Amino acid sequence: MQDKNILIIGASSGIGYALAKSLQDKGATLFTAGRQQPNGVQSTHMTWDITQTPALDALNQLPGVLHGLVYCPGTINLKPFQRLTMVDYRNDLEINVLGAVSALQAAYTPLKASKGASVVLFSTVAAKLGMGLHSSVSVAKSAVEGLTKSLAAELAPFKVRVNAVAPSLTDTPLAESAGLLGDDNKRESASKRHPLNRYGTPDDIASMAAYLLSEQASWITGQIIGVDGGMGSLK
Ligand SMILES: NC(=O)c1ccc[n+]([C@@H]2O[C@H](COP(=O)([O-])OP(=O)(O)OC[C@H]3O[C@@H](n4cnc5c(N)ncnc54)[C@H](OP(=O)(O)O)[C@@H]3O)[C@@H](O)[C@H]2O)c1
């Protein structure tokens, strides 16, 4: 990662934070964007609330060449279908999908200029596996998967790779705020739902993102890669 310019949107917590720390240790030059500057990460930070400011205005300190873009903002808004409102669906689409589209449009020229860039987006195991209460987030994340494949096809001639990581439940502030890992009982039942008998750590997911950014993944594009303790594929 030495001499690679990497933009992480949403590096202040969870998976994005774990990734920023790991890429910093590997010598990457980091550019970060989000509402808060990540603690203990050396980066050129651009303050951006994806729901308020257009990316083209906010991402104004991007370098001329960008080797990687990782878009981390996401939602876990679990409710019975009848209780989900249009506002919920729009909010999930805005944060998971439209924010990513907007960031990619702002970073398009520097990504192309690298002649070998990698884009990493985030889906969820719930886009592949039907899971009750997930209809809004699975709509949004399925759109992320469509975006991943379509852009991978369109940008392959420019050697820009586009992949998505699809985690299952991972111990981050997002999962915490959704109340999924709130006490020992919830943690134990969350572990038991996974074939590998545990929920994920931010590093489990960040290490796949780091791999997809690296030269070792230079022949991988258009993939949705489950990092989910077996949840998405095993009974
Ligand atoms: N954790 C899980 O169990 C799980 C499961 C499946 C999929 N995923 C997906 O994995 C990805 C990362 O999730 P995570 O658990 O690491 O989430 P997280 O802990 O909530 O971190 C999300 C990051 O996105 C940024 N962000 C959120 N809203 C934003 C906004 N309006 N404008 C700008 N930045 C914003 C936050 O930064 P600021 O607050 O500084 O803006 C934060 O750094 C998400 O796409 C999520 O859907 C997570």
C-alpha cells in the first residue's frame, strides 16, 4: 500500500476505522470523508454528511490520482414491513446507494487516472439470504450489488475494479445502535446463528476490504464477497 492514495468514506468508526488503521500501518496515504474526523488516523479529512452536501462540493481535496475508494456508510433499519415507511426506504437508499454513487462520480477522474484502481462497496448477507424485517435494507443493499456489477463492467476497460463485501452481523457501533448485540444473551444467540459460531469483528471485514484494494486482488472484479461466518451459504 506504500504510495497508494486511498479514500475511505466513513473511517471514523466500525469497519472503516479498522480499515483506516490497517492501511495506515501498511503505508497508504489516506484521504477520509465523513461527518467526523477519525481519531488517531493521519489523513486529509473532508467533512461530508452525505445527506446534506453534494459530494462534488465536499470531496474537494482529492488527489489527481486515486488508487482506491471504500464507501462505508450504511444502515441496519430492521422493522416489520407494515411499519416501514417511505421515509425509511428513502433514507436507506440515500445512505447506502446514492451516497456511494455521488462519491464515485466525484472520484471518477482520479480513479481512472490511476490505471489500476479498486473500489470497495458494502452489501449485507441479507441481500442474498431472505431475512425477515430486512426488506428496506435488503432493497438498498441489493441496489449496491447491482451498482457493483454494472460499474465493474463499465470500468474494466480502464482497469478500475469494483467489488462489494457482504458481511453478516459485525460488532460495530452500527450493530450496537440497532440493538443487535446489546447484552450477553443477544451476543450469544447472534453467535449461535452463524455456522462458525461467532459474529464478526471489524477486522474480519476490513481485512477483506484491504485485500480487495491490494495488487493481490488485481484479477478480481464484479464480485460480491460474503464475509459472514458461513451464514450466506451454509445450512
Ligand atoms: N455492522 C454490521 O453488522 C454490518 C452488517 C452488514 C453490513 N454492514 C455494512 O458495513 C458497512 C460498514 O458498517 P459499520 O458497521 O462499520 O458502520 P458504522 O460503525 O456505523 O460506521 C459507518 C461509518 O459511516 C459514516 N457515516 C454514517 N452516516 C454518514 C453520513 N450521513 N455522512 C457521512 N458519513 C456517514 C460514519 O462516520 P461519521 O459518523 O463520522 O459521519 C462511520 O464512520 C455499512 O455499509 C454497513 O451497512 C455492516
